Amino acid sequence: MTRSSIELGDVTPHNIKQLKKLNTVVFPVSYNDKFYVDVLEAGELAKLAYYNDIVVGAVCCRIDTTDNKRRLYIMTLGCLSPYRRLGIGTIMFEHILNYAEKDGNFDSIFLHVQINNDGAIEFYKKFGFEIVDTKEQYYKRIEPADAHVLQKTLRRKKSDSHNHAFSNGAVGDKKERRT
């Protein structure tokens, strides 16, 4: 019995064409040359996923600093359909989550998902993502053109983490009550 091996590897000028081909097959949208130039600079935020030494998936992220927040944006996270449900997407996502948690300064992780992509929506909900918005006409050349914005909050406001309001209106420290 052979054991399957799943590993993540860097995106380099030598394998960027594999990423382009993978994205063409996995996603209904095409990415411009600037996307791939930025990916080459992304370091740990861009990884190829290998299944028994074959490229079958990839994740590409960038840091977003709009609205006075520091958020991690998942531009792409995808896997070839014959290799789905083998844990490859989970390994890619956990790599990104570990990066964000180690950094410690991200408010959230977010992404856009086509509104009819139930598989992706369920995948992200499994990791605590919530639909926080829907952008109409987000996509230019595909139908449906609308996208959900999914977000996972990483950091709570300081006031939320120190005190809890009780149903009687009293505020107290987080301690277990024993009766």
C-alpha cells in the first residue's frame, strides 16, 4: 500500500507556467501578467500544491490595507477536480492561516466567491468564514457575475476580549462560574 504525499512548494520563475496552466483549468476567470509578476514576489503567500510530485493546486494571496485594516486577501485557492476532497485545499488554507496567525497583525482573511460556487462556500464556512457581503457584477465575463465576500475574523477589538456583558446588564471578567 502506497501512501500519498501532499507538499507545498514555492512559486518560482521556473514553475510559474504551471501555475498559469492550473489557474486556466481551475478558475472561470483569467489572470493578467501583473497577477503573475506579483505572485513571484509573494513568498509564503503563494504556494503550489503537489500530490505525489505532480502540481495539482495552488494558493495565491496578498496583503490588503484598505479601510484602515490589515487583511489577508485570498486571490486564488484551487485544486484540479480529480484531486479534490483529498485534503489538499485544507493544507493550502492551513498554510495561509498559520502565516496570518504567526504574523499576528491581520484583522481578517477574506476572498470573493462566485455566488453559485456552493462547494467553495461550504469549504470556507468549514473554517469559520461567513458571507459578509455580495458584490453585484463583480465578474466581467462570466455568469453569474455576482460574488459573495467571505471573511474570517482573526482579531477582536480589545474591549470585546476583556469583558463579557451578562444578561442582567452586569459586566464581569471572563471566569468560569461554579455552582
